[in-house]
Amino acid sequence: MAATAVRYLRSVGAPTTAAAPATAPATAPAGPRVRPALRAVRDDERAPLDPAEFRSVLGHFASGVTVITSPGEPGPAGFACQSFASLSLDPPLVTFMVARTSATWPRIARAGVFCVNILGAGQGALCRAFAVSGGDKFAGIHYEAAPATGSPRLADVPAWIDCTVHAVHTGGDHLIVVGRVDALGTDPAAAGSGPLLFHRGAFGHFRP
């Protein structure tokens, strides 16, 4: 189930616990793979855009807000994520993007599964709890195991999508994670308040 994530971890030199098949022929260990340079242009091309301007302009695109969670050791992992989208209906696939420097992503990759918790209008504080780096993000957070993967399904979220890691692609300084949907559902009571939105560095909500 976690083969795709294991291949990713091997490609960046991270240790994994997957054992080789007993029938595999003995071969010399492969040398470490060289991580590609994080460049979008060549040295003889124009310089990249100013990062501050890039963020400012793209901040005009309003998005929903999610918390990506995963089971693991010594405890569950999770982070706030606005770069989430549906990808395919057949097969059912979703995608999210995560920074290659994320300390949480390797834990999710090792688990090979995750749950997308779509946040509601009143859950800005919950988002902030998962946006910090380090510490126990689940302290005081109520959740239960998602039905297919056991990933944390946060309480009172309007909707959730339980997934297995399907593929991982490199996208500059981020990774593009594709998940195959194993289960999903909604909470009609929580959905009544509408979605939590993020626009130009601030939270908002939807009004028809």
C-alpha cells in the first residue's frame, strides 16, 4: 500500500523499513541518487520572479483550507494545507502539494496513507494549530480513526476524504502528492456553516 511513498523516500536517500523479497538476486547496492536542482529556469535564462511579488499576486486566488492527517509513530502527523484539489473521477484521485522541506511529509510518506479534513467556516483556530512547526499538534484535538486507513478524522469537519498514497511527483520546491480515495463522507451539521476560505493571508467564509 505504501510502495509509492517508499520509492519516494528511497529516491531522496531517506531510510525505509521495507525489506527486499527473499527471492531477490544479490546485487551490488545502488549508489545514492542525486536530487535534482530546484530550478525552473537555466542559468542563461531570465532570473526567477521576486518571491514576494509571486506570493502577493497568487494570494488573490481564494482557496479552501484542509488539514492533512496520517497515523504514525510515535503519534499521528498532520499539517494545514490549502493546495488541495480533486484530480480524477475514474479512478477516484485527489491531490495536494507539500513543501519538500516539510518535516511532517516524511511521516505521512512512511505511513503511505492520509485523510483530507476539509475545514468549516468556524475552524480557523484548528487550522492555525496545524500550521505551526513542531510540538504536539494533536494536543486537545478530538478525532477518530478514518474507516479505511486509520488516519485521524478530525471532529466536526464538514467533509473528509480517506486516501492511500498513489503517486508522488516533484514540482520545483514542492511535491505533488496524488492519493487514491478509499472512503469519504460529510457531516451535514458541520457543513451548514459553509467552508473556511483563505484569501490574501486572511481567513474568510462564503456567502451566496
